[in-house]
Amino acid sequence: MNRGAITTALVGALALGAAACTSFPDVSTVLDLRVLAVQADPSEVILTIDGLPSDPSTKIDPSALSVDPASIPTIEVTPLVADPPAAAAGRAVTWSLSACPNVPYGAAPPSTGATAGAAGGAGTTVGSTLCIEGAPNTWPLASGLAGDATAAVTLTPAQLLTAFESDVFLDQYGNVHGGFDLGMPLNLQLTFNDGAEVTTAIKRVLFWSHRVSAAQKVNVIPTIPSVTGYVDRDPTTWMPTSPLLTLDPATPTHVTLGEGIYLLPKYVPLPPAGAPPDPNATPETYVTTVLDRDPPYQALPVTETERIRYAFYATAGTFDPPRTVDQNPPGSTPPPNATGTTIHLESQYVPPATLADVPLDAATGLRLVTIWIVVRDDRGGESWVTYSLALDPPAP
């Protein structure tokens, strides 16, 4: 497996409570402090490093390397953090940001499954360990930020060279690999504090020491330009049988208890600055590297098709399923009851049984639930949309 397919945000898989253990009745229900997503823009960087040998089998001399500062972009880090108890109590959520090199022999993060059949063992070398506070290679970048603030940070050439030098491992044949040939996933650690709980999340940005092929381009962040809703669908074909509506971020969508609503997000990659979105866009193909199984066991460039995944969250009620993805994993079959090869990306919002635990909004007099839909790709690109649902009791 290649690193390009497993350096997505670990926020959904790795959110560690440092102050207390938390539990959730459902992964899609947000009841306390949770980091739902972290956007790093850009999520992938191709550096210019002078001094790299032209022969990939030649041993690299770190002292002979230099990073062109002009190739180091400013990275805008924006979290999606939800904390209903703090909001109800009027407590502010603040966060700090640190960076540290990847630990190649640390615990491996969960696989995205995007390239389960790819050759090589790089997928088992990307650690999910946290930064060590106060360590020489832990670099504080920002502190005291508001919960929804964006941190604009720029790593120095010295920090990036240190990160590349740290990300080195031996394969089963004794060959040296790591960030220089497989891409270097730099850890960004975000620590959140609401005055009662502390939660830490890891976000990775993938740095390349050089362009591995002429076709390689940096990741384009996926977006959700719109969300379609409907109440009923055919149980066999899964196609809508009730009127379609488009959710409005400024106006709550009414949902009746006992009915729920299916929500279908639309995919569009973020266009270049000044360009209009392409309504017919499809997931990107991208160039990454995998380890060759045959001598000399070098990292080879390969082209992959990006998987687009959606995660659904709500402050009350649940989503079924809580996650959807636009490709079937290798060897799998289409979803049950799907027709042909149709892949269904919608998820059904299931309201709570009663309105007892849904707060009444003073301004509107409605029982409002906040929902979030997060879209992620294979290379750490992610964004999200936020909507409100107004829960109504069943008609008498």
C-alpha cells in the first residue's frame, strides 16, 4: 500500500481524550467534545530539495541537502470541532497546534483500503504516534486559538529536513526507505480544551522531496456544493420515490419523528482560484509510489483513482450508515439492494424517538439539530458542510 492512500486525516480514527475517557452511543451522534475533521490546505506538498542523488539507490547525505524556501507553502489548518455541552454552558473551546516528524515504526493507522492490492509494505510503516511535548523535534506552531479559527503555519527548511531524516526504515530485505521515496507524512497535532475536557487529534500533510513523475500534481481538496434530501426510496432499487429537495444552509429542513430523511451529498473538487466549479467533475487520479516486490525493491510511481468518503454527524439522532464511499473495495459487491453497479452515497438521518433531549431554539421556537457532512479523499483533503434540521412531532 502507498502512503498517499493512508495519509488522510486521522481525526475520525484517532481522537484521544487526555482528560477523560468518553463514549458515544453512536459514532454519528455528537454529545461532547469531538474533533470531526481537520482541513489542511494544501494537504500535499511537492518540495524542491537540492542535493538529492539522481540514482535512487545512492545513499542520501542529509548534510548535502537544502530545501528551497520558495517551495514551502503556508498551510492553513482549520478544525471542525463540536462541543454541545460547552456551547450550552457558554464555555469557549481553544486549541493549540504542534508539528513533529512521522515515527515510521510507530503504530500504523487504520487503512483506507484504497489500494489494498498494491505491492509493497509502506502501509505498515506510517505511525500514528503523538508528538512528544517538549521534545527537540516537536515544534509548537500556534496556541490559544478559538475553536473554529484557522492557523496559518509555515514549516522551516530545517524542520522539514529533520522530518525527512527521521522518516527512515528498513524493509524486509535491508533496503532503506521512507519519506525520500514514499512521501513524508508530517504530523500536525491539534490539542483542544473546553475547560472540562481535553482532546487531541492528528492531521497529516504529505510532503514529497521531489516530483516522482512529470504527471504528479498536488491534491485538490474535495468539496460538497450541495446536499439533496428525500424521505422515501424504493426498497429494491434504493431510488427516491418521494419529492427531492435541496438543503439550505440558512434555513432549517423539517424532519418528522419516525420518518427521517435521506441525505445525498454531491461531490465537486475545489477549483483553482478564480475558476468556476466543474459540475461534472469526477474523483481525481493521482500519482504516488509503492515498493516494488522485485529487486532492487525501489519505490515505483503508480497512478491511482482517489476514493471519496463521506462521514455524517448530528447532535441528536443517528445516521445509517454513518459512512459512505464512492468505490467498492476490491473483491466486494455492490451494496445490498443496489441495481447494477450503482454506489449509493446517501445516508438516512434517523431522528431520536422523542423530542425530550432536543433543545428548543429560543429564536425560532423549533427543536433544532445540527448536522455535519464531511468529505475526505485519499490524500488528506477534506471539507464539510453544516445544516440544521427542525424536528417535528408526527401528525396527530
